[in-house]
Amino acid sequence: MTSSVVYTIVRENLDDPLIQSQVLDPLRLVAKERRIVLLWLFRLDYLIRGGQPISALRASLAAQNIQLVVWPFISGRFPVPVWLLPLVAPQWMLAIGVTLFRYRVSILHCRSYNAALAGLYLNRVFSRIKLVFDPRSPYPEECVAAGNWPDGGRSFQFWKRKEQQICRSARAIVAISRPFATSLNEGSNDPRYVVIPNNYPSSFLLSEIVDNDIEAGQQVEGSDEEEPPTICYVGSLGHWNRVEDYLHLFDQLHTRSEELIRLLFVVPKQCRRQVEDALLKYSMPLRECVEMDSVPQTQVADRIKGCVAGLQLMSVVDDRLSVKCVEYLAAGVPVIVSENVRGAAHVVETAGVGIVLANDALDIDDVWSFVQDVEHRRDHWRDLCREFASDTFSPNAVAERLDELYDTV
């Protein structure tokens, strides 16, 4: 008999487009073959922030064979301070324990460190729990980079200890990239560590991206002029991605190129001011070659599909494979990535879907040669990226890997 699963989310909103694509799209497919109970632990303030009514969420998921269980919890701050965990973690434990008992389920899939912490404590009492740890990101390092915790401080050390304990206790540990799996298991060959990457939204389906539209970098029918090649950046800007790094690379490309080249930022509206302020340091000709746009996630593919490359440059080391890299490839756009972005760099090196830049020795001639190659062989690069994305990052591919995982824990 196919096993049932309790999939647990803490605080993240189910009506958020990212959760819709990263969690619900593959779960809808998994739920065709097995029972999925989605346990959503939400902060009470969700009820006053104007989120989608829980009744509507429950009905929508029930129509797709997913049972939604909701459980509010009280926490004044998030990330939850270490000193407040003794009050908050028991709330999570109670919710998870009651749900597992009510539905007679033993597989507990915990998305995030917070959910897995409650699962760890429960597992010490009820050893029959088959814990699947799905961290999605290195939570301690992420909180330090965001400025929430001091590096090496009490909170950081607490979560690093719990990270090790959770990994030892879990039946399986899901990593979204091979480098992330390696960092979690410290290089060992433990078979419990499996790689299941992010997937692109179901609305990103490759068949829906129309190729006969006029695309950036292609000649307009009936015209002797060609649109200039465009490179793009998609996503937010901040501690992980500094706008200065992207503009610095573009400035060098702009100087090196023998033709006009453009840079497109597809960023949230709140990030546009960061780009505008950083652009003031550059000359007017370069500033005129930079464009900004803000579109819903479901429209990103159509917005960037004509670009010759997507950028991901980071000033800090990140072992994950970001959503933006998946979006680039699903739209048929090869990637220019720095060595610091180890998850994306690993994909580029193994699948040949872009180039990797050294952190300490940027060769702008190589970057420009790559941009020109993509511009001249657009069909080759588009097909290569989309085929790889379809085989690796589609909701179907991710759902199949989840199914295999649940069958083996």
C-alpha cells in the first residue's frame, strides 16, 4: 500500500506564488498516487493581514486530493529568538503530533528548520516517526547574512547544533543542489541525502512559451535593424545579491562590446530605487542601456525569454540552487554565474547551460565571447536550456523524485 505523508510548513503563506509553485505544484501530482496531508502552521497575524481565506484554500486543495490541516501559533517575532523557542516549539510539536495521530501517518516531511526541530523533539518520544528534513536553505547562515543574528552568536550556534541533530535523526535529508547536500553531510556518501531541486511554476510550462513572438536580440521582420542583445537579472536585491556587482559586470561588458548591449532588471518594485541610486555612479550612455520592470512570477518567462543570458553573481558563498537560475533555464536563457553560487555553478558545469566566472579573476573577453555565441546560436542555447529544465526542474520531475523518496524512507 502506498504510504501517506504529512507535509509540514511553518509560517510561509500558502497563497504566496513561490509556495504555490515550489510546494503545491509537485504535491498536487504526488497526491494522485498517495494521501497527502498538508499541515500549515501559521502565525495568528495571518488572519488580520488580508490573506486568502483558509476555507477557500482548503476547498481548492481538497479538489486536488490534498487534505489541509491548519494550526495557528503565537510568536511575537520571526525568526523566533532562541529564548522564545521553549514557548513556540511546543505549539508546533502539539500540532504535528495530533496530525500524525489523527491521520495514522508515520512519514513527516518538514519543510524548514523550524518544522524539523519540532519533528526532532517528537521523534525522541515517538520513534516510529519517519522524519524527512527539507531545509531548502542554510537557515543559520541565511539569518546571519540577513543581519538577524551575529555570526557565531548564541542563535547561530544553537541552530548549527540542531542542524546536526536533525540530520542524524532524519530518515532522509532533501537538498536542492548537490553542493548543498555535500555541505550538510560534510562530504560523506550518506545515501540519506538526496537532491530534489526547485521546480518552476506550472504556468512556466515550456509549451506555453511562444517562440514566434518578437524577442530581444532577434531581427524584427521587415526591418533592417536588429534589437541589441539583452542580459537580465531576475529577483530581489539585497544581502545575497548586490546591485553593484551586476552593474560592475555590465559596465565592463558595455565597454568591451563593439555593439549596443542592454541590461534588464526584473525586480520587485521596492528594489527599483536601489538600482536607480546605484546607476547614478555611471555615465549617462550606460544608464540609458539599463531597463527595469516588475512583473508577477507567472509572467517572468515571457518577459525574459528573448534575453541572451541571465545573471547570478553573489558576494557571499551560497550552496543552493536558486529559483532564479531555474527560471532562466526554463525560459531558455543560459546562465552567467559566479563561483560563489555553488549550486548554480554545479548545474552549469555539469549540464553546459552557461558559464562560470571566477571570483577573483574576471575575464571580460570570455564573457563577451559567450554573449556573442548565444546571440548567434540562439536556437541551440534555447533548446539546450529548456530541455534540461524540463528533465530536471519541471513539477513532474520533482514529483517523481518525491514519490521515490517517500517509497524508500
